[in-house]
Amino acid sequence: MSRGPRIGQGWDAHRLVPGRPLVLGGVRVPCERGLEGHSDGDVLLHAVASALLGALGAGDLGRHFPSSDARLRGVASGELLAQVVSMVRERGLELVNLDATVVAQAPRLAPFAEAMEEGIAKLLGTSRERVNVKITSSDGLGSIGRGEGMAASAVVLLAPAERPATR
């Protein structure tokens, strides 16, 4: 693997369904519907994990965490992200920064963005200053605009981890 900086991008979308909690960026958001998925459906953490895998040149989430694996049913997406972060560290890389966007018509998510940033930074083992989460809507366009689902995208920059000087 190249020792220089590595960029990755990720994207995910899930349908909103009744009877599930809504979890975004590891934060539980009050809502009557949650995101459908084999795991907890957290599109934001899925996009972040996908971006990290992309920067590693390590394929996609389905390759590492297939929906056919019954052990993963209902798993918290933070657990999946933790495994991907371990892969990043094993390759001697660290996060320079993450920029992510959640696209949702409802509920209003802006009040939860800071908590999402804090939670993601903790999962990534980095400072909050390196994590940015934006919230937007599709202004009524398409299935997301009709409130049928949500999507998220993420871009990461990884660089060789700084090693403490030896004496």
C-alpha cells in the first residue's frame, strides 16, 4: 500500500420503516420510523465505513459484512465501523479528516449534528475537529424528498500515522 495520503468516498441509503429506532451517526433520533437494514441501518456510519474501506482499497461493506451473515442481524453500525477503524490502524494510517452529509426530509436533524460529530470522532479515535457532519434535504425531490428514506455520503482523507520520536 502506498505510504502517501489516501482518499475514500462512501455512500449509503435506506428506506424508513415503522417499528425501528432511527439511529444516525450512532445517535438515537426521536422519530416514529427508523431505517430498514440488516444492521441498525445507520446510513451515516455505513457511509463513513465505506469511505474508509475505499481509502484502503479494501472493497465495500458487503464484502466485509454481508447481509447473509445472520450474526450481523441488528448489529450496531458502530461495531462494524470499529472493525474498519482497526483495519485502518493495522495499515499504519490515521484519519486526517472526514466530511459527511446526511440527506433527509424529516425529521429535523440539525439539532443532532454535533452529537453525531462527537460520537463519530470517538468511534474513529480522533478529535471532533477532524469530523464534519452536514445535514440537508432534497427539497421535496424524489423518494427522500417524499420522506421514504434517507441517504448519506462521506469523504475521508487518511495519511500515514505519525509515530512518536524514539529516544
